[in-house]
Amino acid sequence: MKWVKEITRSLNKGSGERAEKTDFLKKQISSDELSAKKEQLSEALQGTQIFLAKHGDKMTNEEKNEMENHIKSLQECSKLLSNEGLIQLEEERNIEDENMDAKVA
């Protein structure tokens, strides 16, 4: 889950690092890889939320805040991956449309 740590690290550096985060996500990855990463992220998010729900009462405020921040980072990563998937899908459709136009002409 190195890629989650890289995205989380980018998010924690602040808005000045948005371009770096965007460049990282804009690397072409296959739809299968994107789906697999979304699934891994979803599982990590769900596991973290369950852990916090079960053990939150035994944690210090600092630990609880850290877990909540981790959850927020995972949610942001999920949004970014979803947006990247939509962008990639749109690009693929545009290429298909161009290919169809070229065949018709």
C-alpha cells in the first residue's frame, strides 16, 4: 500500500503540493489496476473505521485524532482515484470517438 502512503504524504504537505499529487495520479494506469487500488483503498478505509469504532474508547485523544486524520486522508485518496477514473474513461471515449470519426471519413 505504498501508493496510499505517497498520496497521504502529498495530502499532508498542504495545498502547495497539489500539482505533485495530481501528476502522480495522472500517470496512465489500466482500468484493472485502478479498480484494484479502489478496492484496496475501500478495504483500508472500512478496516480503519471499524477499528476506530471498536477501540476508540480505549484510545487517547491524540491517537483518536490521528486515526480520524488517517480516515480523512483515505477518503480524499478515494475521491482522487474516482476522479482519475472518470478522467481516464473520458479520455478513452474521446479516443474511441476520434477513431470512429476517422473510419467514417
